[in-house]
Amino acid sequence: MALLEIKGVAKRFGGLQALGGVDLTVEQGMIASLIGPNGAGKTTLFHLLTGIYRPDNGEIRFRDFSLVGLSPDQICAVGISRTFQNIRLFSRMTVLENVLVGMHQRLPSGLVEIFFRSRRFHLAEKMAGSKALEILELVGLQGKEYEWAHQLSYGDQRRLEIARALASEPKLLLLDEPTAGMNVSESRSLTLLLRKLLGEFVQAILLIEHNMRVVMGISDRVTVLDYGQKIAEGQPEAVRSNPRVIEAYLGRSQWT
């Protein structure tokens, strides 16, 4: 069952074609990877999926509902959440507070209840705190909830970004280079976490990733972009041996 369908999506910035008629489908129960050299259009596609940019042409449908023209908060509300290539945490807030920020779309309290600190507001606040602690335990940050976000190690900051994204209860999780800056052990641990999330916590995961060991080890499908065009798509091993992909990455050394 297709959860996300992208058809003929194009985006230009002046005379630069960032994406040119890209098609991509992410099915329920799938971990899909989007790869390609720097400047291939991967993050631009994520910006289109989350309402930061609007496509010049093409259609983006999530659960058979068009996302084109929706704002980032509306897209979050329908069930898509993301992390960023460059970590974007609230550095002067605690780990717990960062996760609570990610819950604002799902909290039932209205402005009146918040202003008057109603009983319902206090109940919702208590439930949110409990859920945030559960998410932190899930991603391996238990015991660090009251640390400042900027005091975490780089790998733990990546985990906190994922925790904050999970707090909005997404059906589709978009991860932009989640293992960037991690060592081999940290990357392996994060890969295990992503497998754990699929099915129980999210319906599908789409990730941009340069670590080919991670891509080959976790992906059900790999899509390759180069200069804004899709040049290959399929199962990891088939993509790995594709001559156009090898050429785009300037040699086989990228796959070791």
C-alpha cells in the first residue's frame, strides 16, 4: 500500500533545476533510502515534502491526500515529521523540553485551558511528560532528560532530533543524514533503532544517507538522484551494481 506518492515533481531556483520530474513511492512497512552526490536534490525533495518549498510541477500525495500548498505545520499534523541535515535543536532547553516541543500538534488543550491552567491542561501536561520520557527511553536517552541539549554528544543530539520528530506521532518519518558524524558503533546502534521504530511507532521511513553501509544494510528500496534526476531505483544490491550509479559516485570506493 503506497503511503507516499511523488509524481513528476520539479523545482527550479532561477536558472538552476534542482529537481526535474522526479517520481518516488514509499510503501507502508518500508525503509527507503534516497542517495546521490552532493547537490543531487535530495534535501530539496525533503523540503518539498514538508512544505518548506512548493513544487513548480508535479504532485505529492500522502495517504492519497495532496500535500501541495500545505504549510509545514499542516503537513506535520497529517502525519509526516523530519530531522535535518544540520542539527536543529533548542540548545538552551533541556532534552525533555525539546521532546515536549515536538508534541504541540497532538496536545488537546486549547488557549483558554492553557491560560487558566485548567484541570484538563494539567492532565494533558502530565501525560505529555510521561510520553516524552518513554520516547527518550526508546531512543536510548533515558537518564539524560534534564541535561541541556547542547551538552549532549553529537550522536545523542542526533537521537534527540529523532525523539522530537517521534513526539508528533508521525506515520512517515523523514531522516536527513541521521548517521552523519557518527562512528561505526553509533551508526550500527542507530540502524537497530530505526528497525525497531518501523511498524510499532511509524508506518514507513525515508532517509537521506551518505553512509553506504547503513544504506545497504537497512533499505528495502534505494532511489538515486543525480543533478535533480532519478538515475536508478531498486533493491540495494541492484542499485549498487548499476553503472550509472557507480559513475555518479566516481568509483566503487564509495560503496566500501
